[in-house]
Amino acid sequence: MATHHDSNPRNSAHERLDDWEDDLLRRYPPSNGPASHPAVKAGPAPEPAGFRDYQKEARASVREFYRLNHARQTYDFVQAKRADYLRLSRRRMGIWEAMEFLNTLVDDSDPDTDLPQLEHLLQTAESIRADGHPRWFILTGLIHDLGKVLCLFGEPQWAVVGDTFPVGCAFSQKIVFSEFFAENPDCHAPRFQSACGIYAPGCGLDGVTMSWGHDEYLYHVVRDYLPDEALAMIRYHSFYPAHREGEYTHLMNARDHELLGWVRAFNPYDLYTKRDVRPDVSRLRPYYEDLIGEFFPATLAW
Ligand SMILES: [Fe+2]
Ligand SMILES: [Fe+2]
């Protein structure tokens, strides 16, 4: 649980969440972004210039974040988190209420950034809307990070954010800082360390257990209310080893390949829409409350 070295877990959690997201931009700068249309075929992204130096130059806090994540996301850890959180018995909240709840995860030390989580969600959604995408796509942008409320339920950063990957099979060497998996006990369990591990080849991602974090959690909260494309964007938006590095195709079926096209279409809106211009929350709220009401009931189980 959130027993980290800091006396203010909310504050420190937020700083560390931003560490990971800022570092993603360093790893995948905009010039190396994928084409933003889902019709563009999947495949590994071109290796950015200097990619080999990326890990060497990473900040100490980012390295430590990945070390903890890779060492502790074991198959058993994930199953325990699923058994706990997927009962969805923490609280009932509407979507806008969850956005405001997530927004209490603020960095108290910086009064100029008092709406960071809500702003990221609105900026993502507004950019999707500006490009003329369907309403469900805009709504997906609005909600995609609400699973980060796990932080407010006491989960440490390494169990909320970070690149996600399957557990129960060999860890791809293309996962960032893959050397840290040497500290993961599953690395020494033969049944988990063949390419497919406990899974059948081509079984489909729906039958594969992913590392625990905000993506998988939110997927389960909203799965009854959105189309498959939206659910894939939510569930796999941090699955950089697949949607950016082209890994784990041996576990995928044809439908996964289709849906990953949508995950790739979503990714630039997540990574490259942080702007200095702050969204006008009160002006935008009626539009988004209407959009939320089109798809979701007044409250959901979290
Ligand atoms: Fe996210
Ligand atoms: Fe995001």
C-alpha cells in the first residue's frame, strides 16, 4: 500500500504519476508518433534516434519507479488486486464525480497547477472532439485515466501507472527497463517463462492477465456501457510494449489486431495534448455532462 517514504501520500503520488507521464514523452517524442488514423496498420514503431541512450539518461526517480513495478507485478500480486478491486465495492460515483475525486490528487506544493488531472482529461477529450471523432471516442478521452483513483484508495504509483504487460508469460525484452524483471519472482518460475507461459498461442488478449494498474481497473468499471473500441483504448492505453513496440502478437487474435489500431489512434491524444492553455472547466462542463449522460447511468460501482 502507499507506505512510501513521504509524509503526504497524495502529494507524492501525484509527483510520481507525472514523472512517468513526462518520461513517456521523452521516450516517445511527438516526431516519432504513429499515424493517428486506425486504418494505419499495426507494427513496431521506428526506433527513435538515441533510444539506446534513453534508459541511461532517465531520472533516478523514474528508474526506481520501474524497478519497483517490474519487481513486484507478479502473477499472484495481480490476482490478489483483481480479487479485491474487481468486486467494485469501494464506492459509487458518477463519472463527473469521479473526475472531481481524482482531481483531489493535486500537488499542493505548486498552487499554479491545481487542476492537473481534470485538465489532462479535458484536454485529451477536447483534442479528440476538435478532430471530429465520434462521441464515444470523445467520451473515452474524457474518462481514460479515471482508474488513477486507485492512488486515492491507497495504491502506490507502481501499481497504478507505468507501461502495462502480460503476467503469466515471459516478459518482453522490449519493455522499458526490462532488466529489472530479474528481481521479479515470476522470472524464476518455469511455467511463466515460455513465450506463451500459461496461455495458448493466439488465445486473445481478453484471456490474458495484464499487470495491475489504472487501465485494467477502469475497464471493469465501465465495460457495460461503451463499445469495444472504446474499451480497448481504456484497457490497453498503457500497453506500450504492444501498441508502440509491436510485442506480444503471439497472444493476440484477429480482433485484438483490429482493436489495437484504435488504441494506436488514441495514443497521440493521450501523449501530445498537454497544453499551457488551461481548459475552461465551467464552460465545458454542460457539454460533457450531456455526453456522460448519453452513455452512463447516474452512478457506477467503483
Ligand atoms: Fe493513463
Ligand atoms: Fe492519460
